[in-house]
Amino acid sequence: MHIVISNSSSLPIYEQIVSQIKEMIMQGELLEADPLPSIRNLAKELQISVITTKRAYDELEKEGFVVTVPGKGSYVAAENKELLHEKRLKIVEEKLLEAVVAAKSVHLSFEQLQQMLKLFYEGE
């Protein structure tokens, strides 16, 4: 598992871990029942506190991405991909709603917003 912690990120370290592990699950890099590194090993590898790593794992478990078996470790949850996809769609919808609200606040027309979205989507 390759997790990169950025000191220049505005996100707290535990959220960086959470988002990267979620992305690995969504991309299929981590599959159902795959074991995650132990909290101690991941903390040692990333040179961060065990408490920070535990917080990330707790958050992932709360959101249903991983399950923890006491004494054995944490594993990718057996949640189906459709539900995970729905969760991702919800995130996209929330971000788009934020963009629409921001666009309206600066009187950006729908066509201008659509043009900006097209540029971002096509990576230009």
C-alpha cells in the first residue's frame, strides 16, 4: 500500500490516509477482504502517530469501507461496489452543488459554468 502524506495539504493527516485508502478501494487496488497494514506498521511507515493512524482506520470503519476484527486486524469491507459507487456519486453531486452556488454568487451564466466544467472534464 502506497500512501503519501503531504505536509502542504490543508487536510489533516488522518483525512489524507482515509481519502487515499478509499480511492484504492474504489479503483479496485484493494479488494474485498484484503488486509490493511496494522495500525502500528502504517504509523511507522508513514512516520506518524499511532493515534492518527487509528483515527483514520476508525473513520474508514465508520463509513463502512473497512471492518476490524479484534486481535486480527483491519480488512476491506464486503460492501458491494454499487453502494460504493453511489457514495461517490453523492460526493460528486455535493461538489457540483457547491460549484453551482459559487457560480451563482458571482453571476456566472449556466453556459459559462458549462464551458468551465467542459474544460476541467477534458483536462485542458
